[in-house]
Amino acid sequence: MRRRLVLVVGVLVLVSLTSVVALSASPARFKLGEDIQFRATDSTAWFWGCCTCTETLILGWRIVNSMEQVIYSVRHDVPVPSSSWLGTWSQVDSESAAAPEGVYKLHVDTSVGTLSRCFVLYDPCSCCWCGPCPSCTCEDVFSITNCACRVTLAFTDACQTGCLSFPLFWGWGCCGCP
């Protein structure tokens, strides 16, 4: 009896860990039509006198589609300090047409390099539970570290549920009409 209980608990822990890994690897999800906000944040990991950090400057940003075509871009005339910068994309292309459902990638050009994050636009009122569950094939570069200085790119309000809401209910509950 005890051996069976240990086996069941072990399987549940393994399933839970697998779900956590799958969720953390899932791209952020946003409903069609909502503004997407993002920011770059500086932080310092203190090492004994390693170096001093300067504030990261934001040079511009762009959104590319799954074929790496730039659909929207912003270039700042003067670099903007990360502490006072907040990027917002209204889900339109450079001709103000609405962006369709799909996988996209945000690139933010900074004074220390280019940060990037994948995300998905989805229709919450589609006729299926979760719609296609695309896996983001791009490689995120959500942080850059130099000595003790780190800059991190994050969405300010993203649905991180991906397509897994519970370990035993794959694909259920991640979409729905408000």
C-alpha cells in the first residue's frame, strides 16, 4: 500500500513539473484587439566590486510575424532610459491594419543588445476551446547580463496560461469569451 502511494505521488509530481516546464516555455498570449505593453528593467546582482552598472537605453523596437517580416516598428530619435520607457503596441501593422491571429516576436533594441520575446495573438471567441496551440519556434532573448548588470524584457500584463490550465486537462480552459 505504501509503495503504491509513493508511486502515485511520484507520478503526480512528475506530471506537475512537466506542466510547469511546458507553461514556462509557452509564449505569452494576448486577445486580439487589446493593447500589448512591455518594458525593459535593469537590475544588479551584487558581486564584490565587479563593476558598476549604467542604465540601459532603449533605441527602438519592432514586431515581426512568424516569417520574420517586420510588420510594425518604432525608432526613437533620442535613446530613452529604460526606467522611463514603456512600449505599447495596439496590434496594428505599419499601415494601421489589424494584425491577425498568430505567433509574433517583439524585438527591443537597447544600448546593450537586442532583447526579444515571442507571443501569440488569439481570438477568445473562436469556436474551439483553445484554438491552435502554436509552439513558439523562435528563441527568446529576454535578458542580457554583463558582469553584475542585467536588463530584462517582460510583458506587463500577459496571459501566461498557454494551452495548459491543469496538468490533467491539456488544452482546456485557456480561452473564452469575456
